[in-house]
Amino acid sequence: MPGQPGAAPDRRATYFDRLVDEVEALEPGDHLLFTDWRGDADECMRPEGPAIAALFGDAARRGVIVKGLMWRSHTDKASYSEEENHRLGAEASDAGGEVLLDQRVRRAGSHHQKLVVLRHPEHPERDVAFAGGIDLCRSRRDDAEHTGDPQALPMSRCYSPNPSWHDAQLELRGPVVGALDTVFRERWNDPTSLDVHNPIARLRDALRGADLTPDPLPAQPPDPSEAGPHTVQVLRTYPAIRLPYSFAPQGERSVARGFAKALRRARRLIYLEDQYMWSPHIARLLAEALRRNPQLHMIVVVPRHPDVDGALALPPNLVGRVQAIELCRKAAPDRVHVFDLENHEGEAVYVHAKVAVLDDVWASVGSANLNRRSWSHDSELTCAVLDTERDEREPTDPAGLGDGARTFARDLRLALMREHLDRRPDDDDDLLDPDSAVRAVTAAAAALDDWYATGRRGPRPPGRLSTHQPERLSRLTRLWAVPVYRLIYDPDGRPWRARLRHRW
């Protein structure tokens, strides 16, 4: 539906700064609705604050209707965030809001959506929503320099104590805000108990008097008027579960279907940034596109290392990516280009972004990774953008299908490439054509690789991309890591009929 996501995504510190501006402008009777995977009450949105709990709590105290759904999560002892999510919910609720912990997921699943919707019933032209990959928690307040968030979460020892973080979030206006409001309301109004699948959590919640009954929401305001030339499609994942969602009885896999449909039209360049890119099921779709189209290249930016380490946790994290990359390279050995990212100090940057741009036409930013879990098992939210405004810079129609290059998709890709290559805002002429963009990116990565290989002699070459070298696993390690990966790390949440038919 028509909307206005802006010329490029808000990223990291920029997003938090924009969110503070918009929340502080809310007035009594306005709505603040949010969902998240993790929230840290004390995470500062700016260097001088406010913290997230204070920001939302102050809004509730001045009469804003604050409603939130946090994933209930697993215990902190397992490196999850049950206590942090509970604390954010408790502090916001004490201020007059209502933030609930939601465990209506498949076993070993999570609510992974990252969404904030701000409604102004008396001034709908001010309505705005933020959707993408950035949680309201520690480690996320980084910027384009990738120096890290001073408030950091523990990660693999391969990263610095304040790990650098790369991520993306869309700011959206127009009728799409109403659609995202509906996404929140469907989950909020689902009649199934919030902790139906966790009897231990239910007992613990009962003992501490936790709120398990959502209060009624205010009436949903009409959709805002069109705000720009962008058509925004809201894509979601919900699993098929035993007590089905009232709004998705068979689950929903529109993220998977949207990607699959877009990939069938890819002809020249698939540009991806992804936290995992570790599922052979998704890699098969990419490989099929590469085999069908001999001019098609694929650029993928992934983390250099997983976010965890250890003899038991690390191998299952590596298995899927190795399989996915091997599948794609088997289809097109010279047209698959996989990179990881570092900052100017040489420290690895954790790529948490979930961004796709196909032929400078179709673009998406969201919470869903390129894996089976995100496409079928957890709750996810991605926004696909098709700009009606055509970009007149050559090549005007990279795919040759008559779609034409679109301004938003191209500007998004160019902004990300310029950042990774240390380019000025106006230095991207050689990045417009897919073939020359591939040459520029691979040359920059090769130069940085060579600089390291020759002992860092001379000035550090510009750019932050390195050729990704997947870690190899022994046959013995694969014997146990592959089934663990498939059952726990990348499970399948589709109905059995869809699984048997190999359909999303």
C-alpha cells in the first residue's frame, strides 16, 4: 500500500534518535504500540538518554496509550532475555502503560518482530511506524562508523567487548502505518493464553501476579492518507501451531512467498545483507535463480563470525551457512560473492541487518533472516518496497524486463555500498551498473585481503569488506552438528502438507 519509507533506511543510532523525537512528540490520547524480541529498560536511546523504559514510561504518564508485546523469552541462564523483557514490561506498566510477555509460539520458537507504531487520532498526517531488524536493547546503538554501543551484550570472543553492529530499520508513513497497526492488534487480540505452551512460566507468573490478560485496545484510527510514491507490502511469518492463531489458522509465510516471487524476476544483481544466510532450503531458491540467468550475480554481506562460540554452540551455527554458500557456488562459481564486514580498527562488525535489493527494483527490510526458521517457525515482519518513481540514471532498466530501476531500491543499495567502500555520497557512478558494482566491491575486498596477507604494509586500503572465508568442519563434527542445526537452530514451522509438497 502507498507509503513513505524515505530515501534510505534509518540505521542504528539514527533510528533511536528519530524514535525519541517521535515519542516525545506524542500527546495525551495518542497511541504507542510496539513488539520486540528483546528490550532492555536501561538502554540509552542517545548518549545522554533517555533510556527506553523512561521514554515509554514518560509517554504513558502524560496520557499516551502505551501497549507492548515482548517475547517472553527463555531464562537468562541460557543467554536469553526473560528477566530483561520482564523488567522493561514492568517499568512501562508501572508508569501506566501495558506491556505483556507473549509466549504464543511454537516450541523452541520466538516472537522476532521489531515494530513501533505511533498513531495520532487527531492528526493522522503525523502517524509513523518503524519496522526492521533493530531491537530496543543493548548493543544496537551503533552508527555508520561501527565503533559499537557502550551498553553492550556479551557475544563471541571473536568480537570486541563493545561489538560493532550493522543493522537497518525503515521509517514508514502513509496507509502502511494502518496495516502495521493491524499487525499489532491481531496479536494483541488473539484469545489464546499468553503463556499457553509454558506451564512452568504460567505458574511463576501466577505467583508474582503477572498481567496475562490484555486490556481492550482503543479504536483503531483510520489509515493515514498517501504520503509518497512508494508501495509498501507488509510480509509476515507465523508458524502453524497446535492452538492456531486466530488471524493465521494455518500460519502465514508471506515473507517466504514474497521473496520467492521476487527472486523469479531477478536477472542481473541480488544484493543481500543477512545475519545468518544459513539455510539450504532458501539457498536452493537463490541457486535456481543463478542457474536460470547466466548474467545474474549475487553479493551477500554476512557476519565474519557467529555471535556465540564454544565447542557445542559454534558448529551448529556454522553448518547451515557452509551448506548454503556451497549450494550457491555450485550453481554459479564465479557469480557468488560473499563478504563480511569490519570497522577501520580491523574489528569484525556483527551484521544483524536483513536487507535485500533485487535489480534495483524490489527492496525489503525487516526482521526475517534468510533461513527456514524465519520463513516458517518464528513470528517475523518484513516490509517490501516497490517505488513508483523510476531512476533515470543508466542503466535505466538493469533487468531488461521493462520494470525499470526504482529510486528507493537503487538509493538503498548505493547507500549501503558507499558505506562499506568508504565512498563519499556523490562517489557511486561505477556502482550503478550491476557488473561494474560487482567489480568495484570485489576489487575493494581483494585489496583489503591483500593488505592483511602482506603484513599490513603501507596505508590501509579504503573499504571495510573482506572476502568471507567459511570455517570448515570435520566430518565427525558434521555428524552431530547437522541434525542439531536442523532440529534446533533452523526448524521447520510449516504444516506437514506444505513440507511434503516442498511449498512455502
